[in-house]
Amino acid sequence: MEGKALCGWQFKHKVTLGLSRRDSTANSSVGSVDRPWLRALRTEGGPAMVAYARRHLQGHIQYYGVSGNSRSVARYVYFATYHLSKWLNRRSQRRSMTWKRFGALIRRQLPAARIVHDLYPTPAWMTQTGSRMV
């Protein structure tokens, strides 16, 4: 994997290290959702396409959802949702719904972009328990 090393600041002035992928690699992974699979599922109907997109996005979020990668994961979820709407709209000669309406309907069915694996956990002795008034 090609990329560049990054050094940044986290909450409460902690230094974090990370790695950035090339943009072309990230763009090609978004295209992998679109081209072979959604096109093949077109004949099986909309529920099959949504079920595939849900499984695909869940796996992507589980693998890439680490600290410092939330922007890339959110970008991937956005473009995968865009490609899903594009292929669902291709099933007839007229547009079935607008992007705004599609986003409102599909939001409940697809997983949200989130961080699954925290690479910078707070030590147990630094966590606050109980009341702040103590």
C-alpha cells in the first residue's frame, strides 16, 4: 500500500501518527462497489441490491473503521450510497426518486460511517467515574 505518513493532533493535545492512502487507490475501491456487483444484481431486484450494499458497507466499516480514518469511511459510504441510487434509478426509464428523498429512505437501512476500533484508547486510570462534585 502506497501512501504517506502523517503526524497530527488529537483531542487534548495528543500527537497521533497515521498513514494516508493514495487517492487513486481509494477511488478504485469505491468503484468496486459499482461496477461488477450492483450491475449483476439489477435483475434480482431492489431488495437484493440494498441487502448487498448493507453487507458490503458493514464489512468495509468493520475493516477500515479505525481512529483517524473516519473521513475516508464516510466518503466511501457516501459514494457507495450514490452508486446504489444510480443503479436503482436505472431500472426504469424515469427517475424513481430524488437524491434527497432516497437519502431519507435509505438512511435507516444502510449502516452509518463510524469508528469501530479505537487506536488511541484512554487508560482506565484516566477515566472519570462517579460525580464531578467529589
